[in-house]
Amino acid sequence: MPMPSLIKLCFLLMPQFLIGSRIIPATVFTVQNSCSKTIWPGTLSGNGAAVLGGGGFALSPGEFMQFPAPPGWSGRFWARTGCSFGATGDGNCATGNCGGGLKCTGSGVPPASLVEFTLANSNSEKDFYDVSLVDGYNLPLSVRPSGGSGDCQYAGCVADLNKSCPTELQVIVFGEVVACKSACTAFNTPEYCCTGNHSTPSTCPPTNYSLLFKNACPSAYSYAYDDQSSLRTCSGADYFITFCPST
Ligand SMILES: *[C@@H]1O[C@H](CO)[C@@H](O)[C@H](O)[C@H]1NC(C)=O
Ligand SMILES: *[C@@H]1O[C@H](CO)[C@@H](O)[C@H](O)[C@H]1NC(C)=O
Ligand SMILES: *[C@@H]1O[C@H](CO)[C@@H](O)[C@H](O)[C@H]1NC(C)=O
């Protein structure tokens, strides 16, 4: 095998980043579409972290893509559904729209189910991750660590919340429920959004609406001050993010 492709192969198999004088392996995210339709995942990085996957891309049913992320990366993944993009990448989606067309430049417009990450900066720290319905729900999804140490638990929401969504939270496109809003998005009141007089965990208890989400998807955050049981930790893992995982 010629040298250049061997070197390239090694890099692909073991992505790593040079931090100061130390080499730290990258965390590899595998984003998989197990839905029966094409989805357009969006990614958003926090605090100036590297943009993954150009911010957004299309994934056909059964397809997956992999992205190495540097230590300390933080950000989120979600899926957009029912999109149509022109040749220049401009266009719109039925759910999960973001600024910038195909390549997101902002977070997805709620409702959209999210996976959120804050990766460790060093080997002595942990990655934090969760699945969140705080911005509502548009697709079932899950996150599964691979090869890490520590708690490293699965998190996900596999229930079809389009089906059980109360009328007042439904997003309907062409007569079909395509997403389910959070009560905060639907009603925008301090009680549901945990703002104003309800801006602390003790003054913003679960509501009948957040409990609907919690009961359907116990391992996902259902509202801003959901208890910490939905936050996961793991060290040194890679992560599989699956949209429409099988139950
Ligand atoms: C919810 O609606 C979206 C948009 O139609 C669809 O892609 C998704 O599959 C639905 N959720 C489930 C669990 O069927
Ligand atoms: C917040 O609580 C205070 C004290 O109970 C009350 O006077 C005020 O009207 C409340 N504000 C809102 C926006 O409900
Ligand atoms: C939730 O509670 C509100 C206010 O108490 C009520 O108006 C609403 O019908 C309830 N919704 C559900 C789905 O239980």
C-alpha cells in the first residue's frame, strides 16, 4: 500500500488533536439515520468550538456519517425533517429549521429533539451529554457511548410523541402532526419557561405538560429544571447518535 494512503487511513481510524505538546485522541461522533425518510441533521457548536459536518447535511435512510471532535468541544445535534434545499443550499424544512439553509448558522427553531454534549478537555475530566425535549420533539433519537469508562449510560427518546401530543402543542403540516412543542414554546409563560418568578428549580416544578414528555421518555430532559437524572457522563468514549432508533 502506498505510504500516503496508509497515513490517511491511520488518521481516519484514530483521529487525534495536538493540544500544547500532548496528543489527545478525538471523540468520534457517528450520526446515523434509521428513519424511513431522508433527514437533514443540524449541528451547532458552543463557545467558538469547531463546526462539525459543515453545520448541516443530508442523510438518506440507513446512511451514517462520522465526525471527529476536538477535546472540550460542546454543542448539539438535531434533525430537520421535510426539507427542500436548492442547488445553492438555500431552502426550508418542516421542522428544525436553522439560519443558513443546509449548513446551519444558528440553533434549530423549536420544536426539535436534541442531543447535547460537553466533551472533556483532558483525560482526567468527563464528557457530559444528554437528550433534551426542552425545545420540544420532532423525531425519536438516542445517544450511545462506545468504548468509554465510567457511567456511560444510554440516553434517548424512542416514543412517538407526535402521536401522543396534546392538541394545543401539535405542529401540523399538510394535516399531519410533524412535531410536538414544549409548553414553554406553546404558551410562553414564566411557569412553563422557568423565567421571572419561576426562575429557580424550587419555583419551577414539573407541569402536566412536562410530565407527559417525562413519562414517554424518562431518560430525556423534559423541561428546564428537570432533575439531574437525565444528565449522563462518560470518559474517553466515542458516541453513536441515532435518529429513529429501533426500540
Ligand atoms: C414525527 O413527525 C415527523 C415529521 O413528519 C416524522 O418524520 C417522524 O417520523 C414522526 N415521528 C415518529 C416517531 O413517527
Ligand atoms: C412575582 O411575585 C411577586 C411577589 O409575590 C408579585 O408581587 C409579582 O406580581 C409577581 N410577578 C409576576 C410577573 O407574576
Ligand atoms: C394542563 O394544565 C392546564 C392548566 O392547569 C390545563 O388547562 C390543561 O388542559 C392541562 N393539559 C393537559 C394535557 O393535561
